[in-house]
Amino acid sequence: MSPVAVIAVTWNSASVLPGFLAALPDGMAGLDWRLVVADNESADDTVEVLRALAPDATVVRTGRNAGYAAGVNAALTAVDPHDTVLICNPDIRMRQGCAKRLVDRLGEDVGIAVPLLYDEGRNVPHFSLRRESTVLRALGEATIGNRRAGRFPRLSELVTDPAAYERPTRADWATGALMAISANCRAATGPWDESFFLYSEETEYCLRARDLGYATQLEPSAEAVHLGGDSQMSPHLWTLLTLNRVRLYGRRHGRVATLCFRGAVFLREASRAALGRKVSRAAATALLTPGALRATPGPHSNQEV
């Protein structure tokens, strides 16, 4: 079996790195692996923690807060093109044998394998599988909520059927906190899209891989804890997530369809803003702002990665 490159992108991650690094040996059990970390100009002790706790790791310093996709691409420059890669958030804690189960799931047409993700202290997996965006799904989520709509595949992006998380299940895309990607998929798909500074980069990558014949598939026997999986977002981050979702839809569809999709997303955010949800108020305002969808955060943005 070829070596596996474990890739992590850090930005002020000193507090979560020790746990991530401590879990790696068990999580990577049974594999030949090396760690490559791209650091997006952390202002804390991230690099020092890495050097102290993982002296054999390769550290690629981007020199700026370049965004998540740019960090992934920077780390990939230090990886053999024939290696399978495991892309991780530093707030992931892999459970025993997680990585090998993911790598074993990769195959001729499965280019991306993802695990069951759990919140810290909870034994209920996240709903981490997603369907591709459509206007009808956006409307379904706006009117009855994504979890209720998730029971109906045509009405929600979110896959909420518990049975889907009990068997190997293919999805259009999945939460990108931990992904194994085959060398063949990497070669066909190319680099991650750096125009998405944060959010939607994994969506775009999975959809592009799918379009080229490489599926994203859940491996339920692989498990990991995601410390940030249930965290609350700031209004700015929720707005960025919402705008990037519409931007990505617009790249894959025509102008009229995109206007309809933007309207459905606005309906969702406006209805929740009316109930007092501050993050939705910020997102709804941004959706009405001329030029908002053309704007992308600059390379020196202070957004968290």
C-alpha cells in the first residue's frame, strides 16, 4: 500500500493541535503515513506546538491567511502525486483505525471516502452527507426546515435517513472535516478552488470529482470526533457560508436558475431573521446587497480557517 499523506491546515490552532496529534497514531494504525501541515500565518504558538510535538512533520508556511483551499493546495505541493491523502481539520480526533478503513474504501470509482463524525461527548453521528443544491431543495429547507425536509430527497440537501449512516452510502458531497482522497481522484480533479476562501470549497471539490466519475462515499466503520461540528458561527461566518453557497450554485447553473436559488435562500434566511436569529439577519442583508456575490475575501482576510 502506498504511503498516506495526512494534511492539516492551521490558523491559530495551538489549542486544538495537541489532541489532534495525540490521536494520530491510533487513527492511522496500519498505514505508512507522514504529516504535512500548511499554516496560514498563525499569530499564536501553532508552529511552535507542531515543532515540539511533531518534529518530523513537514510544515508549509503560506505567509498569509490564505484560506482553507489555498492551505490544502500549499500542503499538496509537499506531497508525492502518487500518495493517497487524508485531509483533516485540526479539531478532528480520529478513532482507532479510522484512516485505514477510509483508505480501504477508496477504489476505481470511489475517489473520496468520509467517516462517521461525532460531537465531543455525544454518541450520535452528525448528518454529514449532502445532496447537490437545487431550487426545490432550497425552498424545502426554507419552508419546513432542513432536518424535516431531509426526509424527502427532493426537498433538502441534508441526508437525514439514519439508515444512510449505517451502510456505505454515496452522496453528492459531504462535510469536509476529514476526507481520504485517492491519488487517481487528485490527478483527475486538480487543485482545490482557492476562490472559496472558506466554506463551499469541499462542496465544489466533491461535485467536480463526481462529474469526473469519482464518487464521495461514507465508510461507517471509520469514526472520528469533530470538536467544531456543533459550534455556533458568527454573523460574518454565516454570511460567508451563505454567499459561497449561492456563488457555487451560480457557477453550475444559468442566470435565471441562480436568481431563483438566491431567492429561495433569501426566504430561508429572512424567515429565520424574523424569528430573531442574528446570523440569518446578516446573511439576508448580504443577499440583497448589490455585488455581494461577486466579492470574495482577499488573501489577507482575518476570517478563521
